[in-house]
Amino acid sequence: MADDTTGRRRRTALRRAVGPLVSASTVRAGIYLVIGGVLAGAYLTLVAGFAQMYASTEAPRSAVVVLALVTAVIAGAPPFLAPVRTLQVLAVRTFLDTDPRDLPEPTGTPSAATRWRGAAWYTLHLALGAAVTLGLLVAVPLATQLALSVAGADRAFLLDAAPMLSDSPVAWLALAVLLLLALPYVVALARRVLRQAAVPLLGPDQTARIAELEAAARRAAERGRLARELHDSVGHALTITTLQAAAAARQIDTDPEAARRALAAVEETGRAAMADLDHVLGLLREHAGASTTSSGMPAPPARDLRHLADLVTETRRAGTPVVLVAPADSFQTTVPSAVSREAYRIVQEALTNAVRHAPGAVVDVRVVVRGRALEVEVVNAVPASGATGRPAGGRRGLLGLAERVRLLDGEVAAGPEPADRDGGSRWAVRARLPLDARGSGA
């Protein structure tokens, strides 16, 4: 076992040692560094040209200084430009294999600090690129001359150019091989330096990261809200439709009129569910700049407490007796729209659970304004036949209900209650939504 571990370590060390010689990432990094070296050469050419012009007695020095300043502004501007920063990020991700999650594509207008960090990266790229390009321009010709000298070519040039070298052909060949092998390792070292500096210099700053996290949180909250809307509206409609369809199937031969009423209720419930679905689709299309539904009409408004009576009527048609206590007239003036919408969904979810898990049980619904809060209460008796009134499965409905109340800084409780005076148990959902909650203006 110890020998196997030692062998694996040796093989791993060997792969790391020869990795720069055979890795495609070294080639990509070398190309990127040579590009930086070419740009650095252009800047050095400009500097050398203006230095020569300044030293010349024929050109007016004042004109040379002005021209040099103008050229410096033009040549120094690119590192500070937002498009150049975007190109740098894309180039780093392509040539240096940087993870896009660590280096996302820049968005928005960069700050002054971000521009300076981009300029620092630009300078680092050009400096390392110049070093690698210079090494390439020196090492390859020198190694070629050494190899030719070993093969019997004229050695006078080599001895004149580098008199400190040994006159041994074996030493020349060893030096040629060493020069060629050193280049990939120099490129790998420069690549490592650039990769370590890429995120601090080209990545988003703290403000941008916070903004991205906030945007992600908003997207997650929006997805959760749309999921709750779909769950509540579609779940309620499917529950009512299933019960009505079952009732119609049982009564179609014995009581055709009752069967027709059940089918009519199915149709009305389906239309209401389609309206809710169009509303959710309208919310989705708002992000794409559209404001119409799948039918081409404007998206209908979200349901709120003004539609509470219609909701109770639909539930009664499904065979569940509902007793409603809700002064609807006061809701239009005293309850904020967000609170009204969420209170409607709370009642809808509670009625859906009652119809699904305690069919035929009486449901008491009370929605009243008390002080500076809206109180919602839905209580249903649990039949003695064994139905619990408790939502089965993943409890997604109760979780969504709790999320709705929490976003409005409210309180909610849902669960069984002690037996009443008749000896039966009850399932109750009670929520309290502040009218002046921070979330009520959402």
C-alpha cells in the first residue's frame, strides 16, 4: 500500500513537471503573452521615437513635447475604457482558462477604481508579455545557432557574439536544449501570475458583487412568488374541477340537471384558472418588455379580496359549505393592494386544503380589519371518517403560505385545534398581516 501511494505521488509529480511542455494551456497562454509583447513593443517604439525626436536639434522641442503629450493621452486611454475591459475579461477566460463564475462579463458603467484596476491589469499583461516575447526572440535564434554550430556550421559568429560560452559542442547542444525547454516553463510561470491577478484586477469589486447578490436574491424571490401564484391558483382550480367532474360523472344518469350544473362549474373554474395563468404569464413577459397575455389581450389584474365572494361561490359549488364573514366594502379603502392580494391567496390555499382533505366539512372564513392589521381565519371541521384536513405530500402549500405572510412581516399559524363542544376536531389557518408592513408596498 505504501509503495502504491509513493508511486502515485511520483507519477503526479512527474505529470506536473512535464505539464508545461505538453499542455495546450501553455500554448494558449503563450499566444496571449505574445499579443501583450507586441503591444508593449508598439509603446516602446513610440517612446524611442519621441526620445529621438526630442534629442534631435532639427525639430522644435516644444512641438515634440506637445505631440508626445497628445500621443500619451491617446495611447494611455484604452486601458480605462469599458469595452477594452470587457475584451480583456473575455480574452482571459479564453486564453488563461479562467472560470467564468470567478470572472463574469462586466455590466454597467465601471467605477473609477474599477478602471484603474483594469489599467493595472493592462500594464501587467504588457510587462509579462514583453518579457516572454523578448525571451522568445533571444532564445529561439540562439538555440538555432547553437544547433547549427554543433552540426558544423560557421562558429565564428557564435564565438564573437557570446565569447563567454564554452567551445565544446556538447555544451552548446545542452544549452540549446535548455533554452528551448525553459520557454514553456517561463510561459507557465507568467500564466500563473496572470491567473492569480485576474480576479482581483478584472473581477467585480465589492459593490458590484453586492449588487449581483441582491439581483440574484430578487430573481429568487420573484421565482418563488410566481411559483406560489401558480401553485395556489392552479391547485385550487384542479381541486374544484376534479370534485365537480366526479360529481357530474356520478349524477349524469340519475340527475342530469345536477350534472350539468357541475360541468358548468368546471367551465367557470377553468376560465378563472386561465385568467390567473394569464396574469402570471403577464408578469413573466414584463421582463421581456411585453404586457400582453397568451391571447394577445392585456394581462388581467391579480385577484384580491374584492374577488373573495367569487372564490367562496366556486367552493360552495364544489360541495363544500362555506360561511363567510368579510366586510368587503372596507377592503377597497383600508387594505393595501399587496396585503389584499396575499390575503386572498391565503384564503384560497386554505379552502383548497379543506376541499381536498376534508370534503363536505363546513368551513368558516373570517377576514376583518382589526386595528392596524388584517386578520384572516379559515377553520374547517375534520370529518369523523378519518380525513385529517391536513395537507399531504410536500406541504408546499403551507410553505408558500408562510412565505407570503413573512414577506409582509405578518404572523401565521396552521394546524389542528382541540376538539370543539360537539366532540369533533378542527383544522385552522390563522394569519395576521400588518397594514403598514414594509412589504405591503411591494
